[in-house]
Amino acid sequence: MASPSSYLPFEKEIQEKEDLLTTLENKGEGPSDEIKRVRKELTKLVQKIYTNLTAWDTVLVSRHPNRPQTLDYINLIFDEFVELHGDRAIGDDRAIRSGFARLGDYRVLLIGHQKGHTLKERNECLYGCAHPEGYRKALAKMKLAAKFRLPIVCLIDTPGAYPGIGAEERGQAQLIATNLFEMSRLRTPIICVVIGEGGSGGALGIGIGDRVSMLEHGYYSVISPEGCAGILWKTANEETKRLAAEALKLTARDLFRLRVIDDIIPEPLGGAHRDHRQMGNILKAYLLRYLR
């Protein structure tokens, strides 16, 4: 059951139905016909709402604070993870995590964005917005994986690269461009999955692969809806954000139709944030299929 603060704006009916179910469960000692009926109605309601999400609703789901992130998937589906730190130049960017891991019978190099769940983690990870040293670190570890002929798994979840002056002074754009060029030439398989937000060059910096997929309720775009609305309409209010999200064709369904991505990975009913373990099992099955 979600906490009141974690419900999204379009989930008001779901919240009411879940509150009713909680009340009934607290009153009764065991399952009753009424509880079964409400559970069935709740399942149908969640299915109906999540089958008809608008582009902007999808963006909100992809940003849900409880949505599983790279470190969550490491704990759920990867074994023997050994983190690799630093770019050998500036420092260790905590917005991008990298390391060797085992997935089933396969040894892989895992690279992924990390936003953080708590305020302390988010400040440490800069909400998943990587600095130049993060992309330099990622490329150095990818070259190491290629040397040992290990496949690479990239989990993408960022609103964009860090937009600060310092990042630009240290060559943010050039480093992302270098990653695009080098990843296209690496002699080892690369699997990329957008697990949440896929924003701009920040996502592309680790997004060139032999297989590029998205979770069902993620988004992948050259710019965020707010950024697009600010440029086109000079204001990012509710109406312009919705218009921008629709125009950008950023959902998994749109991108699959346009052949930008290879696969849509389904999420548990109501989004990945409602069942981390089930989402982990689904993602693991897809990754193993790609690796085979």
C-alpha cells in the first residue's frame, strides 16, 4: 500500500480504493466477499488507468520517488558486484555507478545512473545528473570490459547531464560526444535499458548499444518536457508541459513505433515502484535473453 505522499496526481481514484481496502482489512479478521470484490475492482482500476496514461503522466511515473534505481537492481538481480571508482583525472562521480557483476551465468560490467532515494543520497548523486568525470569514468570502465571481452549493461535514469558552469568548463559536451563515438566502436556487446528518465545527452552518454530497450513507463527524449515548454512557450505550466510531452513522442510506445528502441520491457501492474522484486525479475529475464 502506498503512502499518501507517494500517489501521483492521476491516482486519486486508486488512493480512495486502496484506503477503502485498508479499512475493510483492518475491520475483518480474514478475507471476505467484500474485500475480494474491492481487490478485484482495484486491480481493474489500476489496469484501466495505467493502460491509458498520457505522455505527461508517463513522465511522472518515470520520476516516482519509489521507483527502483540502479543500486536497487544491483541488490535485486546482480551478484558479486564489485564497484569501480574514479576517472583517474578529477574524482569519483556518484551519479554514475560502475562495477563488475554476475548476472545468472554471465560476467558483466554494469554501468548505471543513480539518483538516490533520501535527500542525503540525492545531494550526493546530484539527482542523477552526471558530471564530465562520470562519463570519463564510464568510458574507462567500458574499455576495461572490452579488454576482458565482458558484455556491458547500461541502466539509464537521468534528467540530463549536470548543467553547471564547472561541468561545461571541464568539457561536458565533448566527453559525451567522445562516449558516443567510442561506444559505437567497442568490440564487446552493449545492452542499454532506460529504467526511468532518459533525458538528453546525459542519457546518451551511456546509451549507445547493440540493444536499446525501455521499461514500459520510462521516457527517452532530447529534452525534458519542462525544458521544451520553457523554450517554445516561455513558461512551463501544466498545460505547456503536457503539450510538450505529447509533441516530443517520448514514451516507450512512441519510440518503439519510430524504431528508436528495440524492445519495451513490461512493468508490474501500476508501475515498477509498486513491486520492486517483480520488476527485478522481469528485467533479469530480458537481460539474460539479450546476453544469450
